[in-house]
Amino acid sequence: MTAQQNTSLASFTGDANPYGGGDPYADYRTADLPFTQYANLADRQLGAGVVAANDEFFAQRENLLVPEPAEFDPEHFGHKGKVMDGWETRRRRGASAEQPWPTEEDHDWALIRLGAPGVIRGIVVDTAHFRGNYPQAVSVEGASVAGSPSPEELLADDVKWTTLVPRTPVGGHAANGFAVSTEQRFTHLRLKQHPDGGIARLRVHGEVVPDPAWLTALGTFDVVALENGGQVEDASNLFYSPATNTIQPGRSRKMDDGWETRRRRDRGNDWIQYRLVDRSQIRAVEIDTAYLKGNSAGWASVSVKDGEEGEWREVLPRTRMQPDTNHRFVLPEAAVGTHARVDIFPDGGISRLRLFGTLTEDGAAHLAARHQELGG
């Protein structure tokens, strides 16, 4: 097992106060975590899952990846005890009356399949509402395993696990954040709680590193899609929803599953800037305003630039958008670039942006070299 450098950003230890009524998040402990600018690689929408856990007596492991914040109902009890919105294991016991306490090595674990393999920049272990029943400490390990391994295959002796978060004390009812600086591509995580307890949510922020062989087999694909390695670099406004929603898989299913800005009262416009999976030739564009009916963008344009220092070139001129509609455009000629930008006028929102094309020869070579360098 290889240990790597880790930095704890939000050090919360000890119990939170018992719940005293009112808003349960009023005394929730959190901090600004800079790595949350990156996409959540453990997003169910990307295909992430909790594939196994050694114990989930009080609360199911799948709750770890629920996208919404954990809820708390003080009156909700079941046959096994208090019903919690998270993953909670039973209390560990020692071996005998003389030694009733768990050992230093005792722990519970859960295996998480990332929705998209990638380089991890930070991890949030959220113990919301676990005030006196959270773990004393947590640790997180990562592995890179090809294909769709079973839990038994992941736990086999020949799988190499790399420590991303060493055993670290955490606090109850808190967002415990850890920056990760391991330049390696991971497909699975092993979350451990020492010795037992409950965790509400797990968030794994990072950069997607796709499989070049898969993209080559696809031929034409969405070169800005999050699951293919695209990412949002910047946006003018994130008032109502994150810009990353625009490159999530599938169509939007409700209004807040897209990107919507606040109402402008000036003569400007809103925009999102993206980095493509690598240098690409874009041949077609989709701009979807699904579920944005009275607040969709009025007009939109798309521009591309080639390289960090390249000049922006408009490839789709300012075009009228219709509410709750998927707009499709075939470009008159392929647009070559590494970055893209969608401008909306004057404000409002879009739900998805799709840029269909292929990698250039040098783009494919660069992506393959990075994949190999990161241990893919």
C-alpha cells in the first residue's frame, strides 16, 4: 500500500451539540473547500455506486452518494433504532468482558465505484446529523482496476490500494474536507470508518481521465461531456445552479438540473467557458433548454479557441433559443480547438451543451500519453 501526501482543510473533531430543535443545519460545521470547483466523480448521474460494505445495520450504504444534502427527522425510528440518512454501522465490541472495547485495527468499510475514472483533487466526508454516532476517524484509499470488477475482485490480494486520506480524526455534524495531491487515475475507492459509526455523504472532486481506446472506438463523440473528460473552467454567474450541469450525462430532468443565472439589469450577457477532452474537430452542436420555459436564454452563440493563447472564433453565431427545446446545428466546416465557450443573451439559462466531433491526431496522442502517465 502506497501512502501519498494529503492535506486536511477543515479540521473538525468531537461531538456536535445534541439536536435542540429547529433547523438541524443551524449548527452544522463547514468551511470553504477550494477543490469543490471540480466535478464530483462519485456522482450517481455519472454512474457511481457503493458496490459493497461490511456492515450497514442502521442505515444503507447507498445513502452516501445521494445528491441532495442529508435530511433529519427527529421522530423517525424503525425496528433497528433511529433512522438516519447516511451509512451507519452497528457499535463494535471487544473480544471479552475483560476487553470490551474495539481494537485499534477494528474498522468498517465501503467500496465505491467512481462514476468516471479520474484524478482526485479533494474528498468530503460529511457527517451531517451524526452528532454522537459518527466515526472517531476516517481513511480513504484508491485503486485503479479495469473493467467492471466485483467486490470480491476488488478485495483480492493483488489489488494495489493507495492511501489518499490517512487515518484522520473527524467531527460530528460537519463537512470534513481533505485535499488530495496524488497524480494518478483511480476507478474505485475504499472508505473506512474507525472503529464504527455513521457518515451521511461522500463527495469525490476531481478531473475525469477517459480511456483513449474507448473514445477511439466511439469515433464521433461529445468532446465537452464531463464523462469524456470535458470540464467547466469558468462561468459568469452561478447564482441558481452550477455550470457543470450543462455537461452532465443525459437530458435534464427538472429546472435545477441545468444552468440558470440571475436576472441581469445591465447591457451585458452571461457565459460559460469549457476545456475539451483534448484538441478536437467539432462538427455539430446541441444546445438544450429542457425545463427552462420562462427563463431560458433568449439567444446563444458558441465560440472555439485553439490552445491557451489562441483567439476565440465564433462557430455558431448568435441564434434565437426556444424554451424547453433541444436545438441542433451542423457546422458548415469542422472547428478545431481545445476550448469552447457558450454565450447566452442576455441572461437565463441552458440545460445542456453538446459538441460532437473527433480528436485530432495530436489530441489523441496527448490524451493517450496522459492516460498512460497516470497509470490508466
